[in-house]
Amino acid sequence: MGKYKVVAQEERQTKIMDTPLAGKRILTFVGDIYEDLELWYPKLRLIEAGASVVVAGPAAQTNYAGKNGYPCLSDVAISDIDVMGFDGLVVPGGFMPDKLRRDERVLEIVREFDESSKLIAAICHGGWIPISAGVYQGVRVTGSPGIKDDLVNAGAIWEDAAVVVDRHFVSSRRPDDLPDFCRGILEVFAS
């Protein structure tokens, strides 16, 4: 019994120290009617992997309600973001992207991440934001089937898959794809 406790403790310590994203800073967007799981699952998974995750919304220190009612407090205002301080961007879906893509600063942020070949990860309707930023031309992507035509019309190469990784771009279709989505994000940082 004593030997089992030592092995289990060593395994836990190894797992705790398995933080491949230590020192990385990830930005994610929030706004009203975001898809709850598509924000929280990646946020917590990336924190678990050692990253610091900063949530940017239209206003700083503001609670935004998800589609299912789960609140998310923004850390900073989108207008105050300096892309140089971040290693990647995660764009959750829901109805939020349709509103945020009308904000020119949001689109500038996405373009700056793309110009620096930094991670841009979008899930479900989150793909609307990179579409509006004009960064998907010639990029292999997936997304909600509801925005397939938008992706294709933006010049993206559509694939119906749980996750598509193309250079610094990661995309997924829906909440059920979140485990693959997060593995794709980790894959980009590992390469």
C-alpha cells in the first residue's frame, strides 16, 4: 500500500509539471450570447497546460452572459489590446461573433495575429470573425455547417472535420469537437 501511494504521488507531480504552454499568453474574446462551452472549455484547458488566458470584451471588467446563461467577466477591453503581448487568439462561437466582427478593432487584432503567424483558433460561428478580417483566403478550415458558405465565399478551403489545423490556424465545428480543438491548439504550439 505504501508503494502505491509513492507511485501515485510521483504520477501526480509529473502531470502537474506537464505545462507545455508555460509562459504563453492567450487572448480570447467574449461578448453577450457567446457559446458557453466554446469559451470555458478552451480557457480552462489552456490554463491547465500552463498558459495565461486573458478575456477581452467590448468593455473591461464587465460580465457577459453566454447562450446558456453562464457569465464571463472580461479582463480587459478589446480597444486596449496590444497583440505583441500575446501568443495566440481563441475565438468562441455563439451569436457573439456576429456582433464583434462589426468592430474594426477586433478585425485589426485578428489581422495582426495573422501577420505575425500567431495562433488563430476559431470554433463554430467564431469563424465569422476571421472571415470578416479577411485572413482565411486559401486556408483549410472547418466551422459550423451554418457558416460553410460564408467560409467558402471568403476563399477558405472547407473541410467537414472535428478539427482542421493549417499552419497557425485551428478550427472546429461545434462543442462536441472541443477535445480535438484543444489538441489542435496544443499541436500548433508544439510545432
